[in-house]
Amino acid sequence: MQVSFTRRIDTVVAALRNWEQSLRFSQGPIRILVALLDRNSRIVEETSGVN
């Protein structure tokens, strides 16, 4: 699941794992993306048209 999700948001699995484990958390756009995903976990699919 992580691999397919990271492909959809155009990032690498290692970055996602670091965010999940609070080892490293990027500033700016990534913080906004994570906040949006927290509110609506399907926002990537809804926005990109992927089902």
C-alpha cells in the first residue's frame, strides 16, 4: 500500500516511512498535503481521478 500511495503523490517510500515515524518531516507543501490527507484520505484519488 505504501508503494502505490507514494507513486500517487510522487515521492519515495523511505520519505513516507520517515514521516510516519516522525523521524523527518518536511516543511511547506508536504505539511499541507499531510494535513489534507488527515482530513480526507481519498483526496489524492479524488483530485487525480484515480480510483
